[in-house]
Amino acid sequence: MSFLPLGIKFDSSMANSRYSFDVDVVLYMIRCTIGFLIGYTLYLAFPQFEFYWTMISILLVLSPEIKDSSRLTVERVKSNLIGSSIGLFCVIIPVPQVVMMALGIAVSILVCCFFNLMSVARTAVVALVIVVIHEQETMSSWAGVERFLCVALGCMIGYGVSGMTSFLSDKLRRN
């Protein structure tokens, strides 16, 4: 079955041609593009805020697999919020940044383990680093709060994009 005017074929088995896309790849491209465009629009509309972290968070939350996509997206949202929350807490600890980040990484992994989210612990660690890292000239706790909010917003947008595009899975499979 042709997809787009380019004549690119896609199927669920990927066995027909080396130029074929399966439905998961097409849907993931659509989700990432929509999520990126929403994040980029925020980035352009509000240059005073660090919405590039929102774009990264959106892309971290989206799942390339259609099967269990909703569950995986929810797990990634949870791990993103775990990491960014721990990062927000770490920002107020009066220790050097490297100690703060090492401690935060360890705690994020432990919390993910406790909640049985080890498959998405990497996302928690990335969210932690986004919140904790700061440029030497800012050195303020507000930067951590702003980044936490940007990560949380990215989670919500990513979850929304995933939910709104889930109907495409059945539609693409029928074609």
C-alpha cells in the first residue's frame, strides 16, 4: 500500500522491501513531528522561557511502539516527573553541583526501582540533569523551578499527543 505521494510503502511485517515502513515508524514520526512543532511554537512565542527543555521532554515521553504505547508513555511521564522532582529538590541542597547531580542520579534510580520503573529510569536521569544543570552565570534556584515546569509541561504535551494520535494506529493498519 502506498503512503504519501512518494510511493513509499509500509506494512506491519517490514518483510516486503527494504524501503517499507511499518505502522509503528509512521505513527512515531507523526507523533514526534506534532510534539516538536507544539514545543517549537512555545519556544518561539515565549523566548524568555527555556521551552527547548519542553521539546526535549516531549520527545522523551513519546513511545515508538504502538503496542503498549499508552502504558509506555505513562511510565515515561512518571519517570520524567520523578527525575525532575528529585532535581528540583537537589537544587536547594547546598553542595557542589557534581555532588548534587551524582546524588540525584542515584536517588532517581532508586525511586524508579521502588516504583518498578527501571525500564524508563534513563528518562528520569535525563529529566534530573535538565533541572539540575545550570549555566555558571545564572546560578539561581529559579532556573531549576523553570526547568521543572518546562519538563512537566513537556510530559503533558507528549501524553496529549500520544493520546490524540492513538486513533491513527487502527486507521494506518487498515490501509
